[in-house]
Amino acid sequence: MKRIGMLTSGGDCQALNATMRGVVKGLTNLYKKEVEIYGFLNGYKGLMREQYKLLKPEDFSGILTKGGTILGSSRQPFKLMNVPAEDGLDKVKAMKDTYKKLKLDCLVVLGGNGSQKTANLLSEEGLNVIGLPKTIDNDLWGTDMTFGFQSAVDIATDCIDCIHTTAASHNRVFIVEVMGHKVGWITLHAGIAGGADIILLPEIPYDIKKVCEALDKRTAKGKGFSILAVAEGAISKEDAALPKKKRKEKIANRPYPSVAYDIADQIRDYSGQEVRVTVPGHTQRGGSPVPYDRVLSSRFGAMAAELIKKEQYGKLVVLKNNEVTAIPLSESAGKLKYVSPEDSIVKDARALGISFGD
């Protein structure tokens, strides 16, 4: 009898259920009825507090298209994993104890960068762990694609598409603020797909004068409106040059709800144009996974099952050149995959006339 633990950690996304389904279908095909699935509730918290459900294969039926996660999720910052909880609980020891108490053969972790760092920590502590790359940000190092990313891009793109008609009707500048604190993959892809005129990313600090120059050029060409796709972590060249501590203080004391509103006010001051801001926010995490993510998640799940069968633990399932494979968790843990100004997709966007405000 194979005893498998499973948890979903960090921010939710559209294909968590689809991926768990893939793992379970793969395992039941390999082991028939000789497998038990223990689902930990609310991420690592459930593993720490022995909060779990013994699940049956039928519990995973009908969830391929269902967003969110049937297990619940929570954020457990990696930097606090070795810090006792408020009640004195030793978090790492508690997770190991739960794993051993249930006599698990493997723990499957669906999560992003922070979650996989903890997965690697548990692997180094002697547990059998398999990681599955979840994040709408597509910023997990070592994989070309994470599940949830394409679904988020589709929603952000649809928002930009909808904004186009009202922007054109009223001859306004519209800023669409897209999710992405540290990396700009969603904004970059949605911006190109939605026909944005300006794309501002955390990795390419902007100059507000350059942004306004790009807007003026469109006006001079008789274009009555403009669309800016702005990542929530977009940063000006001025702020990027500040020491990290001062930069954080300045952002924390900013008199605006977010960077999009700051940029909107600066555009009004520089150009006098009418500006509106739209923030789709957590809608980018919601709804059903798009077909691409359903296929990717199913493939990831099947690979996780194969790794368990072969007892190849301490691995992160990844997509490389459209092939699903696996790399050591230690190779990915603690690394982010950033957008580089030298990436071909950025150069292609510039060739299309899209401004990055730099």
C-alpha cells in the first residue's frame, strides 16, 4: 500500500485541482487500489497541525475544470519556518512528525517559489518529496511554464480587450494594473496579447517622461487613446536607484492605493490627458483553468505519479522545451525566473512599437 500526502500552498490559482486530479489518476492507474491519499488542509498549516482528510479517487472526479483548491491553501513564509509558532510549535519538527505518524511514502507539494523552498527543506530533512510548479506569475526557476499562468494571462488579456472599446469611445488613457510584484511575465504576455501600447514591468524601471513621450507620439499620429499594461510591482528609475530600505519606505508611504494610480497622476501632470485606472486584481486567480493549463496540469500529475513509482524523490516536475521532466528541488529552491530586457519576447515587443518606458 502506497501512502501519499498532498497539499496546496501559497496563493491559489486555476489549475490546482486539475493537477491533483492528474497525480491521483496517475497513481491509481499505476497502483490500482493499493494507494491511499492524505490531503492536508490549508497548505503546510495542515501538515503542521495534523489537519487532513483521507481521500478517495472519486473525490478527485469532476474537478478538472474547477478553480481554487479542494484542500484549501495558506501562505507560510519560508523565512519563518524555523521560527516557533505563537504557541511554541516547532514547525519543521511538527511536519516531520505528521509525515512519520501517517507512515507516508511521499509528500506531493503544489506551490510556487516559497512553497518549493520549504519542500526542499523537508527533502533535506529526510522526507520523500515531489514538487509541482504552481504560480500565476510563471516565475519559478527551472521550468518554462507553471500551471495557472496561462489562465491568469487570459483573464488579464480579456480585461485589456474590454478596456479598448471604452478607451476608444472616450479618447482616454487607460492603465490596467496586472498582478506581479517582482516579475512581469503576466503583464508582458497580456500586454502583447491585448495590444497595449506601453508595458511597464518590475524588471525594466521606467522613466515617466519616456512614458509621456510615447503617449505624445500616439497623439501626434492621430491616435485618440492609449492603453498601458502596468505590473503591480512596476518601478521608476528614480525609485530603483534608491537603497532597498529607502525604496521600501517610500513605497509604503506612497499616498496612492497602488503604482497605477501614482503613474496616472504623473501622466495627468505631464500631459494633461484624461486617465483612468482599472485593477482586475484577484479575478486573475479565479475561474476555471483554460484548456492549456488543464493539459499541462494533467501532464505534470502523470509525471509526479511516475516519479513516485520509480522512487525518484526530491524532484520538481518541470516543462522544458515542451517536454515534461524533473529537476532536483535544490536547483530551483530560492531562485526566481525574471523577465530580462534581453529576452527575445521583449525585443519582439519593441519591434512592434511597444514602449517599456525606458
